[in-house]
Amino acid sequence: HRFIATCEIPICLVIVNSMAAPMKSMGSSFNATSFQKKTRSKLISIPGTRPSVQNGQLIVSTGVTSLDYLIGGGLAVGTVLLIEEDRYNSYSQMVLKYFMAEGVLCGHELFLASAQDHPDDILTELPAPILDDIASHSPMEGRMQLGGPHASQDAMKIAWRYQNLPKVQTALASSSRFGHYYDVSKKMEPEIRQAANCHAFYLPEHSTESPLLESYSALLRSIQEVIRKGGFDGAAPPAKSRNVLRIGLPSLGSPLWGDDLCCRDNPAHGHALTTFLYGLRAVLRSSLSVAVLTIPSHLIQNRAVMGNITRLCDNAIALESFKGSDRETNPLYKDYHGLLHVRQVPRLNCLLTELPDHKDLAFKLKRKQFTIERLHLPPDLSETVSRVSRGELAGAAATGTSCGSSGNKHLDF
């Protein structure tokens, strides 16, 4: 009893040894060891997919490498990604095109629904893929790493106490590459695009007598039919070659879909979109499908309805563009085109969610790429602010606006 009370680890070792002794005596009749290697779970092998390192869920790439890193390595199959549109709906549509272009290169089947532009016209604007890895490194970083001719001059501009500090890692990227890179200045070649199997849903071609009530129902029935006929349903017998269905749904909730969420504070059919999302998520959970949808959240007046929409999706991000706002000319945001807000992350096969380790995120559209980075203060902003403040203080001193008797001195606080 005294030995058990003072030490517990040796008792465990004794128990293991006592259990291993009979195993050695039965070595001739029962060839086994007390420790066995854990076998890898048998996952479905589909091109363009891989298991998540966090929860083992099958994931696909969104086409944006930094967005994959932000949501835990990729978009899980069977989930819904919600993108709250920017005011001019330019960057959200670009992310959706990245998602569809990644499906074309991976050989996945596509389903694209639209109420304004025809899906065939949207597919013609997919970005062209970049075949090399040069896009992952900017030219400025390459010159600094190779020690170009301006490296010594740039080093002289930095104060001596900051030279040995590590550089700020603004880019969001993992060590292992997943997905492809794209050039938004070029369009995908028709030969590559036409090789993919795409299903289109154009709302004017499916008009009914009451489009306000039947538009979402017709869309959900069309998705269910494609999943059933294409063999994406989990209840279907497994085929020799399985594939993933990528679903793109732009601008849901807008008046183009016959919805009045953006027109009234108390819409007459406020539950039409939430009912559709509830059915869509139930269909995706039991199929090899993944969906990305965009919603003009800045036009929806009822915030309670917007909260219900967010909770019915697995991933939710919001794009806040600087176009037409005061931040467009603010020196703090001169290197970016907008802010990115993470509204919701999924909780799949685990008790905890994979939360990002940073909250200040911004996106920028380079000459060829759309990237998401950590928001940081530009190095030359402090000098600009100090110049402005010195000019303001000098002007205040000249006018004599101070509390003291002399107009040449200003307060320390």
C-alpha cells in the first residue's frame, strides 16, 4: 500500500510487463505484440482533395491560398461558405470565380446558378492558371533575398536598432502547397474550361407564376437532381471513380431572385432564404458537394435575419471594400483594397473550432493575384504622421493658440 501511494508510474510498468510475459510464452502459437501500429483510415481518394490535419475531414481548395490557410487548410466537403459581398460586388465575385476555376483544373463538376448574368457568361471570365510557382513570391522579396543592387541602400535607411529584428510575416500561407495560382489579368483558355462538366441554372429560364416563392424551391430541386444523377449522393452505391460537385450561388437574397430582404425592414417572405439554406445544408451533409454563396449583407435591413443566415452556413467571411469610403485615401490602408472579417468557422468532427490566430485581416488585388494578409502599420506612416503633427503644431504656435503667456511654447500634453 505504501508503494502504491507514493508512486503510480512503476505500477503501470509492472502491469504492462506482467501482461507481456504471457504473450512471450505464447509466441509460437500466437504471433502478436502488445503494441500495434495504428492503421490509416480509408478515405475517398479524389483528385483535388486531401484530408484535413485537424479533424480528418475531406477538404478542397477555394482557389485562394491565403483563404485556405485562414479557414483551416481548405473548404470541407459537405459544407457551405458564405461571403458577404462588398458594396460594388467586385471582390466577392472574384473569390467565387477563383473557386470555380479551381474546380475546372481539379476535374470537379460545377453547378453555377445566377439570376442576372447567364452562367455561361460567368464561366468565360474565369482567371487563367499560372503554371509556375513564381506567383508565390513577389519580385521585391526575391531581390531582397538575393541581395540585389539596392539591398545595401535599403539597409541603410533602416535604423540600426531595427536591423536585427525579424520581418513582419504578412502573408498567410502553409508550408505544403494546396491548390493552384491564377492570373486575374488573363482569362482561362476555352479548351481548359470546356473540358469541365458544368450544370447551369439561369433563373429567367425557370420562371414560374409566383417567382417570389418558387425561385429558391426550383434551385434546391435542381441541385438535388444533379447530386442524385451525378452519383454525388452518399446513399448511392460507390462507383469506381468518385468526384466532387462545386456549387456556386452568387447574390442570393437580392431582388433579382424575387426576394424582398433588401427592400423592407420586415420582409413578407423573410424565411424563404433561411428555409433554402436549411435544405441546402441538409443535402450537402450527405453528399460529395461543397457550396460557396454570396449575399449582399449591406442591403439587408433586418440584422436578425442576417444572423440566422450566418448561423445556417458553416464558414462565413465578410469583404469590406475601401471603394467610395474615407479609408481609400487613408495612409494606414494605402497598401490594401479592403478589410476581411471572419464571421464564423465550422466545428466538424471535434469539440473546438479552429480559430485564426489573428483578427486584423486585409485583402489586396495585386497586378495578377488576389491575396489576404495580416493588416500592419506601414513603415513610413510614422514619419508621415510626425511631419503632419509638426506642421500642425507649428501653425498653432504661429497663431498663438496656447494656454501660456508666450505663443512660442505649446503644452507637453
